[in-house]
Amino acid sequence: LVFYIGYFMLVCIRRFQVQNLAQALLFLRSNMTRITAVYFKQNNSSGERSVCICIGALSFLITMILLVFNPILLDVGIDESFRNFSLASEKLFSDQGITLQTSRSPALLYCTLSAFFAYLSALLSFPSFRFARMYVDASRMVHSVRQKALLGLAVISPICCLLWLKPLADALRKASPVTISFFEINFDCLRIILTIIAILTRVAVAKPCLQAYLNLADRRKDLWRQEVGKLTVGEIRHTISSIYSYFAVVAIQFYAPLLFQFSVCCLLKELGNYSCFTTSYCNISAVPYIKKSTLFENKFWHLSHMSNIFNETVNCGLWNFVLFITCLNQLALPLIAILGANFAYE
């Protein structure tokens, strides 16, 4: 993972960054989809299916509420992105003599985004629950105060998602302009940096968390000693081997959400044209100029001109919202699972 982050920071941010990051997002999404689809193919996984469906439905409702009230709740610029997209697309077609009858209501956009994030939350549900289980086991396994503090920090590190809340963002912009200007970092880029730090914090606890999963074999052995009755060698061998053979899936569930979140950070920085050493912000009112003579050359649609519609303003709003929802999932789902595990343990 460290090599992956270093590669994109040094190479992909400067060359072919968008294509590589998009491919990474699609690859990670397909892997998480395959793992989650197993619960819908097996007949004995009705509980897991119900959990995925319930989390997806709850995420759809929460996302819809956030989108409807986003002017007063969120500082992501999704309304400005929709307005800029509508104006740019209308200008694109009007310059070609095409009258585009479009509705200005963002209801379809809200429903589409809510459905997408419901799907994303369903994919992140069991990786988050797995991380919560490993955290509980690892916190009982380690004895160092530093390691316990690092584990706790890894759980609450996605709290940086609160920086996308409009009241807090406005308060920080007004209260700490000197601090931000001292580091020459604008507030939007600061949120990306804090998100990457949160990702690295979870990477730092990968060893004790994954070791806690492998220790399940020893815990099963201790439970067998307390049980009354006899177990065959085949049953013991099957149980122990299933734990170790499933380790690859557990590692994917641990690292895939982090890689997905980091790829979104890089896409937001690149497509939103953020710079860590300037205080420039996305222009939310400008509509890009579109050349009429080159748009429909030889009556073929050129995908390169799509950048006139999906400009910096549109990308800022879209990827800011994706990053906010991803961080919110990474914070809320493990905390709920940890509280439930501690309650059951007590």
C-alpha cells in the first residue's frame, strides 16, 4: 500500500493520472463487488444479505436527506456543480443549433447519487465490520499503551469527514485564515491531506489487526478444550484451514476500502485542480468556452470535448461528495460494530 501511494504521488499525479486512478477505482470496486456478491449466491447467507440490504437502504435515506438539505449542511458544492453542468451542456448544444429541453430540478441527480452511495455502503459494510472485529480482538491482544492509542486513533481518524459540514467549514475558514496561510494550504486541499493521514493511520495498524484474525485459530482451539464431546481430526483440520485460507479475503477487505478512498483523494486533487501551495478555489460560475467548429467534426462525437461539460467545478462537487460519504461510512460502520461487539462481550 505504501508503494501504491508513493507511486501515485510521484508518477501518476503527473502522467496519466486520471486514467490510472480510474482503472484503480474500477478494479477495487469489482473486487469488493465479487466479495459481497458471495452473500447473495449462497443459500445459507440470508443474514448477510439482510445486513447488506438494510445498510444500503439506510444509506439511501441518509444520502437523500443530506442532498436535499446540502445548502445548509454540507460544504461540497454539489448544487454549484449541477448548475454549472446544466449551463455548460445547454451552451454545448445551443452552439450547434440544437435546442436542449432540460429540467433544472436536481431530483434525478439526487436519486442517482443516493442509489450509488447505497450500493457503495453495501460494499463497505462487511469490510467495516471485519475491521471492527479485528480492532476489538487486537485491543485485547496488545498491551502497549502506544499500540492501544494507535488502534483507537485508527478507528476515529475518519472523523475528518466533519470538515465537509458547512457550519464547521465556515467557522474554520473564518477563525483560522492565519494558520492556513502560514502553511500556504487552502482549506480544500487541507481536507484531502487529513484524509490521507487517516488512511495511513489505518495502514499503520494493519499488522496487529491481521494478526488478531489469525489468532482466531488459537481461540477456536481453546474453545474446543472447554467443550464436552469429541471432535474428529477432519473437523479440526477443516476449521483451522478455513481460517487461514480466508486470510487473503480478509486482507482485501482491509486494504481495498483504503485504496478506494485514496484513489478518490487523488482524483479530487487532479480533476478539481487543487494545489497545496496556492489559495485558489474552483470557479463555480464560469462556463467554459466551446468551439463550434471542432465539436462535431466529421459528425462524430469526440470524447475529448466532454471535459468542457465535466469541468473543474463539476468534478469538485462530485468527488468532494464521494470522499465525504466514503469517510462517513469508514467512521460510522466500524463504530457501530465496535459498540455492538463490546455490548455483546459484556
